[in-house]
Amino acid sequence: MRLKALIFDVDGTLADTERDGHRIAFNRSFEEAGLRWHWDQVLYGELLGITGGKERINHYIRHYHPGFTPRQGTLKSFIEQLHQKKTQYYLELLSKGEIPLRTGVSRLLREARDSGVQLAIATTTTLENVTGLLQTTLGKRAEEWFKVIAAGDLVSAKKPAPDIYLYTLSELALKAEDCLAIEDSKNGLASAKSAGIQTLITVNGYTCGQEFDGACAILDHLGDTQEPCRVIKGNVAFSPMVTINNLEKCMGN
Ligand code: XBP
Ligand code: MG
């Protein structure tokens, strides 16, 4: 079947942004606010079950510091301010070029462009984080490669709700069956699947133990000429790398 659009998740899919990116930025914002909160790698893995930075902070407070009240203002505005600082720190990390794209991402994006397959993004993270990542890894004008960049608070119900994917489909003016989503997590898969979109998973350190029922394939990464991918589950035709050609063949099955 003819694939019309590829819809990418960002965190964990385009790049491994969580452990050494978002986590570090959250911790810096806590330190700066004089809070003795620290998210280590294991705790952060647990907190990733809650998508969205503001929602994650709120969940953490409710479960780990239930009596906490900010010195000034409401809890909501306190979390918003903390999160704005976190975004600043995250953008600083990106600008240092410390977060590269995952294997095969740049290759597949370029191949899609050459084949006339549209590109889109459906993510929970803040819009500036997406544009920052695209610019620091693919160049100043990389945003223009994407017909739709759907991010953050654009929808009120974040992944695993289907809203961000439904919004992306409507902006693309395409049907779910003409698109394929690329995700890294259970929450991401649930979101894309509930919007009716077939989904390919590339796992990472935080998500490799998750269940991905209903994914069209599960791989360790997208693969590249120098670094073949491993098919964990699904059609072996994806090895040594995911291409527009093998995606179109496998989607028909
Ligand atoms: C990603 C997220 C994001 C980031 C932080 O989920 O949950 O919250 O961790 O981004 P997904 P913000 O990959 O499933 O979209 O702090 O900007 O929200
Ligand atoms: Mg993700």
C-alpha cells in the first residue's frame, strides 16, 4: 500500500532525550527553586509513566510530597513556573549539541522527503523542545520538513489519549490508514493505536521492558548502513534497516 505520511514521536523516538536531557533539566529547575527533590535514573523511569512535564511534576508532588504547598501562589502556577525553567535548561542542553538523533532517524526522514511521503510530529513535549531538537540536529530549516508539528498543550488529554494523533491526522487531512506512527513507548503506542494508526516501535533503555501488543513491529532502532537494526518482534524484512519501501510492503500485511 502507498504510505502517505510518517508521524514521529519525539522523546525516545527521534532522540534519547529523557535520561540525559529532560531528567537533568527537571533536576536543575528543582535545585534552582531551592527544592531538595532529585529524580534519579530509576525514579525517572517510573515517573515516565506520566506523560507531560507539568503532569509529571504534579504526580510526583502528590505521591512523594503530599503535604507540599508553595510559598506563594497556587500549586498550578508554581508548577508552571518550575516547568518554564526546566524548558530553558533543556534548550540549553540541546544547544550544546549533547543530544543526537537516534540511529537511522535522519536517513529515514530524508528518504521520506525524497519519496514524497509527508512528515509529521505528534508529541507530548513542549513545542520549543521539538524545534530546538530539529534545529540542533538537522539544521536551522528542518522544521520546514514537517507538514504538521503537533506538540504539548495543544490538546488537553496527552498520550495515551488519542487526541494528539487525531489532531495530527486532521491537520494532515489524511486517514489513519494512510499513515504510520513511529513510537518508543507503551503510552505512545496506545495513543496512536486508539487513533487507528499502525505503529512501529523502536525501543530504548526506558521502554525495552514494556508490552507493545498491536504494534506492527518492534525494533531496537531504525537501522543504518553501518548499524543494522534488530527485529525484536515482527517482519524480518525490516532488517537491516527500516525504509519507505519495506514499510509500504509490511503495512499491507
Ligand atoms: C514525552 C514526555 C515529555 C517529556 C518532557 O512523552 O512525556 O513529557 O518527558 O517534556 P512522549 P515537557 O514521547 O510519549 O510524547 O517537559 O516539555 O512536557
Ligand atoms: Mg516517546
